Amino acid sequence: MLQLNTVSVVDDDHGGALAGFALAECLAGLQGSGLANCARRLTTDKPLTMGIGNKAVTTLQFPRPLQGIFGYGLTTGEVPGTYHYAHPQASRVLALRNLMPDKETFLTVLLDAEDLYVLHLKPTNDPAVLVRLSESSGTAASLSAVRPVDAESLAKRRLDHSTARLFNLLKLGKNARTFRVAVPHLYEDVESRTVSYRRDDGKVATVVTKLHRFPKEDALFIDARIENQSDTAIYFDPGSVQVKVGSRTYPTALVDAASEVPAGGRIALHAIVRGGLEGERAHLSIKNAVQLIMAAYAATPDDQPTVNVSLQLERRYAYRSSGFRLLPQLPAWL
């Protein structure tokens, strides 16, 4: 007879000692019988790591119905893949099984046609058989496992709605080719354009290739690349990148890029630009010429330039080696 070890876990960076103890208990259950029933928390600012086995199915229960499932290597069994999945239409349930023990992948889910969440799927020999997922607001039961924090600490840790929306816009921009087919209603008012705007200083060149404008958020998504034309690697602070739209220069609100460009190589860069300092709309148009400006770069990591802004908030996205830089909205003349 199979016996389930039931453990409730709050997966929160700031959950405190009790949450950490609960997580350790959950992991201990996974390492033991491999049959654990866990509760995990979804967040929009970083992927949730999930261990998936190849001998047992892991069933995920989401807080809201799934409207879309996307990811490389996913299969329903009709074609080869690295992870097999099953999802009853319009349900909150997703069943997963690993098909290749040495393969990881990232799974993006769309809940209620509104919110996107990313799961980092990793092979494991001791998977949970059932995982109940809650959203960042949590439930009364899960919040009870978090120790109280003072108002100042809570204010520093809270991810506001506009920031969460920025990460969603980044996902929509990067996955536009796939998402437009699967969930076209998310792009009903989105303007898109394929371009080729190059800026070259003889050593480093930036090339903007695609633009997506989200009118409701007054946000401009930029798909670009950075080319190193020298014979040595260069290093830069992704947060220092600026965007020139027409004759005006704007700071970036969110940047996804590695901080190193190898000698003679290139890297991808994705950025979001939105309205002004006071929240006013900038009405950025994709019909204007858009150029990427690298204010400075260096030949060694130790000399890597940084943005001298005391209010800067730095984060890192776990599912990419790229450095994610979250910046305040600053006037163009800074």
C-alpha cells in the first residue's frame, strides 16, 4: 500500500525560519519515499523549480484554470519530447512525467488568460506525486507558516503590480511568435514591427530587430542583439543600456541580457521601456527609429561599469544566465 507524506510548504524567499523548516521537511519527504504531497507558491518574478520523475507522475493543481501551456520538449505522446504532460481542458490540473533523466526545461503556463508563470522542470529520482500551487498572495493556511515582519522590511520585499506586469510583458514580447497563435486575444491591441536599426562605434554594435508596443501599459518591448567586433571579451552593466526613440533618449524599465559579450561574438538583449517619471504616458511609437545605446563597457569584469543610481533595485532571474536589471523610471537627462 502506498502512503502519502503530507507536508505544507511556503516557497517564499522571505518566509522566515518556520518556512525554511517546512521546506526542509518537504525535501526530506521527497528524498525518502518519493511520495510527498506539497504546497508551493507561484511568483511572477522568478521561475518555480519543480522536480519531475520518470517512473511516477507528478500532478500539479493550480489555483485557477489553465488557458495555455508552453515549453520546449513538451509532448502529449504524439511526438518525441523530454517531458510528457496531460491536461484536461479548462481544468486546474496538469500531470507531468520526465522522459529523459538528463534533460531540464522551462514550462510557461497561462492562468485565466491573464497571468503567466514559469516552472523550471528538473529530473529527480524522488518526485512529489501531488503539488498544490497557490499564488503569491497565498492562503490563510500558507500565510500562517510565515513569521511576522515589520512594515519597513515588508515594503522593501513587496513586488508591486506594475513590476509584475513588466515581467509579463517581457514574456509576451519574447514569446510573441508562439503566443500569438495559442492566445491571440493577448495581442489584440499590440502593435508589432520587424526592423533593423544598427548603432556601431567600431568596436561594439547594437542592432534592434523587433518592436512590440503595448498601448494599455504604454510600454515598448525591444528585441535586440549586441555584437562584439573586437578580439577580446567586453563587460557591461545591462541596467546602463538606454534607448533612443526618435530624437529622445529613455532609460530602460526592465532589461534581460548577459553582462559579457565574448570576443567576436554576440548576445541577445530584451528590454522594456515605458512612460515617464511621474507615470505620464510617453506615447512611444514603433514607427520611430529605435536605437540601443551602450553608455559604457569594459575589458574586464572588475572594471564593469554600473549605473550610479541610489534608488536602483537589482534582481536576477533564475532560469537564465542573463542578468535582469529592474530600474526606476528616471528622466532622460540623468
